[in-house]
Amino acid sequence: MARYVDLTAEEQRAELARLREEHAAFKARGLALNMARGKPASDQLDLSLPLLDVLRSDSDLTSEDGTDCRNYGVIDGIPEAKRLMAAMLDDDPENVIVLGSSSLTAMYDAMARCLDFGTGGGAPWCTLPAVRWLCPVPGYDRHFAVCEALGIEMIPVPMGADGPDMDLVERLVAEDEAVKGIWCVPKYSNPGGVTYSDEVVRRLAAMECAADDFRIFWDNAYAVHHLFDDAADQDRLLDIADTCVEAGVPDRYLKFASTSKVTLPGAGVAALAASPEICDEIRAQMGAQVIGYDKINQLRHARFLRDAEGIAAHMRGHAAILRPKFALVQAKLHAALDEAAVATWSDPRGGYFVSFDGMPGTAARTVALAREAGVTMTGAGATWPYGRDPEDANIRIAPTLPPLEELDEALDVFACCAKMAALEALLAAE
């Protein structure tokens, strides 16, 4: 079969008719498959069940500094939890604040504090005529939801193979003091699996900003989520903290991470890292919000994962489960779509997603066709601010949750639907 664009209209209609029969057969099977959200599979969650037995009834529940973890106090985390999360944040323990279970909550709270109180001595953002935020696209829908909920205007910035379009970023931050920050998932990004190059990290730190209180929200969501065990096959990321210090803007970044996809989602540990000045600012503001987060859970995680080596060993178990699934995505998409030449997709070395770009104007239709056949996908447009992908092309594939055999079926359905949508678009354009 030649490329779809090279087929005659008659050949396109014949191929579409064949695919519609295939689609009808899928519908008749009554499938109920899900590739919508990046959830760990049940066998991944099993890896962390020993976490629940780390603290027994006869366990010493005192942290190394003498804190009784059963009681109130210690607003920013026990020492062993600070060290553990520093390993995930690539920072020093003294620059780490350990929080609750969700890094998304930590990011929401950080944004809300800037709105209510300002940051770095600047005016509260809520008092300003406008607040704008740069959003690399395709990107993370939950990030965008935070901005939308808080009334912050979002500006899409295209992602490249090495990070956001820095020419555009530098121009926007230099000319508009209302641009207060940028979302970054700098390693194995959501959804494209991109890791920022050293040049991009350095330019983010060194760029001239009209706003003195510009902030980089550095979401280390997938920093330890390698698909391969060999260091040569793992992406490396330049540290934003050291780079900002070198550039003379030590307060520019806030780093976030959690163990949500490392241990048990909703029952993990979240943390942030920032400069000493910004950490002091945050602790002062947190004092009215909390008396102390869950130190029992902090202690449990510190004793279970221990340190950077313990995290790496645990994540090798995750990689062994996920690697065949990501390999299957590549094999199935290449087999089904290479000849048709109607789509491109990412091939990440870590993270939780594959970013799929179909022909312009086909993403929503592909997702709808898949849903009709019993396969749930992330909604088309979700990877753009306000849910509006101007090309209607990008779809986030989340292969982690389904068992391998179900993923195999779901990919067959998805490929069929992507080809149907492409042929419909080609025929409609004639």
C-alpha cells in the first residue's frame, strides 16, 4: 500500500471501506480498554507493597533527629525524608521542603502563594493587571488546569527535540513583565518524552526577564523513570539550581517531585526544592496553613527507599514492567502506520507517555472513533492550554496501565482509527 496521500480518490475510498469493516468488527467485540491516563499498572503497584510493612507495631517511630513522628510538628520534613527527596530533586537536603503526597498540590499551592503574597519581595500577583504563564506544548494538562483555575493567562510555546522554543521564550519574557513563569517537565516530558538539552537549561537560567520575580516551575515528575537500566541508554539533565546560581538568578526556579509513580499514587511523598531565601519565604507562609505533614509516611518512605541507590534499584523493577509495553507501542504503530505515512510519534527513553501526531484535523475524530470501538484515550486537545490544539493533531498515548495483551488490542484499534480519520480528511479535502 502506497502512502495514503499518493492514492487515487478511488483507492482511498476502497481503503476506507476496508477499515470501516475492521472498525465494525472491533465494535462488535465489546471491548473496554483504557489508554487515557498515565497510571501505574497493578504489577507496578505490587512492587511497593513491602512499604506497608516497613513500620510495624514494634517499630521505632522516632526520626534520626529525635522527632516522634506520631505527633505534631516539623513543618518542612524529617531529615531522612529531606535526604531521600533531595536525591529525586537533584539538590541539597537543606534546600528541600517535604510536603504531603502530591506534587501537583505543591505546585498549585506555590502558584497560589505567589498570587496572594508575591515572591522575592515583589507585589502579590493578584494585584497586577495581568499574569501570564508560558506553557510548552504539547504539555501536561494538569499544569494547564492549575493556571486556568487560578485565572492565569496561558501562552503556548512549541516544544522541540531538546526542549521549548527558546528563541520565542526569550522574546516573550524580555518584552512582557506580565509573563511571570514557565511550566517545565524537563526530563522525559509529558507527553513527548523530551529531555531538555544543556543549552536549553542554560538559556532558561540566563535569559533577561522583564519580571524580576519570574519563576521556572521545574516538575521533576519523571526524573527517575528510565526505561533502560544502562546509564548509556538513560537521558541526563543539567541541574537548573546550579545553572541559575551560575547565571546570578538563584531564586528563579522551584523544583517539584513526588514518589506518586515510584511507590503508591495518593500515598506517596511530595517535596519541593528552592534557594535558601525562597525556602524561608515558603516556610513562613506555610506556617498558617499546616502544623506538619504526614511524618509517619515520610519515615516509611525513607526506610523503604533509603537513598538514590535504593530509588534506582526500585525503579529498575518499574522499568522491567514498562519496557515491553513501550516497545510494543513502537512495533505496532510502525507496522500499522509506516506505509500509510499519516502520523509521527515519539520514542522516549523514559517517562509515561508517547506523543502521537496525526494529520491536522484528525485527532478529535481518531479519539471519537476509538471510543466507539471500546478504547478510551486522553481527550484530543488535552495537551494544549484550554484544551485547544490549533492543529487538532496531537494525542497522548498512555501505555502503562493496561496489561500487555490488552495494550496490544488497544493499539490495533487506535491504529485503525487513526488511518480512518486520515482517509476521511483526505477525501473531504478533494
